[in-house]
Amino acid sequence: MQSIHQRACRNVAKHLNLCTDILNPRQLGETVVKRRKSTFFTMAPRRNLRVLLDMDGVLADFEGQFLKNFREKYPNDPFVPLEERSGFYVTKQYYAFGQDVGTKAFGIYEEKGFFLSLQPLEGAIEAAREMAEMEGVDVYICTSPIKKYTHCVVEKYQWLDKHLGKEWMEKMILTRDKTVVNGDLLIDDKPNITGGMNPPKWQHVLFTSYHNRDFVLQDGQIRLDGWLPHSNWKGILEQKRKEIDEP
């Protein structure tokens, strides 16, 4: 039978070996380097990335609802199929059919209930929510009301409440001039955005729509083809985040 002294000596030796392994300078150095690397890659940006999202044509299907309403209300009048849309202002093409048709087109989106009835674009609501939950990203809705705003303004708030929730109403920015809004990215389907600030603080991400498919990107613009995973909207945000984090 082993003596108590012998067992004690062996236990002490095991303990010393363990301490040697733990305090091995090479292993200790590797551990410190790994920890430093981990801290570097998870470091929060100096400030949050600010993303501005347009509503009509980016989150909500303006073009599809307009065409649906127009054909239902004026079934005997000429119309412009989505595949033939060109130019940002839809009524411009309808005026080509005559003054009467153009006036009818204007009336479609001035009617009560039009903006509230817009359906979300595929993947838009999910992407907006995911974006808002990303660490270091602030998301705002930046939208322009039409000049005949009687129904438009309140319905934009109602639409946001209906599809994204009341907390998003705090993120709403209503303005006729988006260039004066401070942000890093503006995701908008309007190809040419002008106003009082030239150039604006934000970079324009042109959201692809029927009317701008053939638009040639200008300096600094980038294109986003929808909200589905293949569109790489996350990659666009990540690239911009790296840019603002550069010293």
C-alpha cells in the first residue's frame, strides 16, 4: 500500500506540471494575442451608422397599387403597364394620353385611403426590422408627402403603425427636402434628389423600381435590387460602416 507521503508527493508534482502548462510563456502569449484580435474585430464603431429609408417605392408598393386603382376606377382609359414605366413621376406618362387622363391619374393618389392601402414590398418589413436591430445602426423613415397632403401625411403614420408598429412612428421624418437631413445612407427610388444642401451628407442608394431600371448611376450612387437576401443590403451597410470607422 502506498504511503500517504508518496501520494502527497505525486499530487504536488501534478499540480506543478499544471501550473507550468498554464503559465507557459508561449501559450500565454498566444492567448493574449487571440484576446486582442477578438476585441479588435468586435469593437463597436465610433458612432452609429444612420440609415434613412424612403417609404413609397422602397418599403411600400406605390407603383403596383396606383396601377391597380387606376384600372379599377377607369377601366376604359389607357394605362401604362409596369414594364413600360419610365421616369419618376407616374402622372407624366398618363398626361401623354391627354389632359383628362393625366388629371385622373393625379386623383388616384390624392384619394383618401390610397397611401394606407399600399402593400409592403417583398421582404421590406423583415429587412427594416432586422436593420433596426443591428448593433451600431440607427434607422429612420425619410419620406416626402405629396403637396395635396390632406390624407397623405396621416396615412403615412398609419401605414407605419400598421406594418412596423407604434415605436417606428418616433423614427418618422417628413420633409419635402431630403438633402437637409443628416444621414450616412439614403435608400430611395428617386434617381435625382436635389434640394438646399448640395451635396447632401448621405450617400444615395438607388432602390430599383420599374421606372428607374435603365437609369445610369451617377457619382457616388450605388444600386440596391430589392430586399431579398440576394440584394446584399447588409453588405452595403457594412461597407459604409467601415468607411465611417476609418480614422
